[in-house]
Amino acid sequence: MRPSRRAGLIDVRGELYGTTVRGGANDAGTVFKIAKGVETVLHSFGIGKDGAYPQAALLNVGGTLYGTTHLGGAYNKGTVFTIVP
């Protein structure tokens, strides 16, 4: 599977946050941050209710980051997820 969209990075209080479409523990994508030059994986997506293959850019709403996945969820049509930095 090769999703056609890619997301960028966002800056939250001097730290960069983003997603990868592939990679992580299940090769289904990750959410990561880069702080002081060090990358940290915050979440590895899996197949199923968790969601898989994050697609769109993260959105910062009141300090909570929101994103979407291409697959997964109750009907395997994608999910909306949150990450608190």
C-alpha cells in the first residue's frame, strides 16, 4: 500500500511533531516528536481499532494534537486520534 498524501511537521512550544505513513512496531505508521535534535516515537499504529497509516497533518487544538488514519477503526475506514504532547 502506498498512500498518496504526506503530512508535514508542526511546532508545539519549540518541539516538532509529525507522523510517518509506514514504520513503527507494526509498519503501520507512527506519531513522533523531535526535541533538541532527538526523535522520539510517541505512538506506533497497528491494524484494527487503533488505526493504521496516518495521512493528514496533525492539528494543534488547545494543546492536544489531532490526526487521522487511512485505515483501521470499527469499519476499517480510518480513525481520528489524539496525542497530548
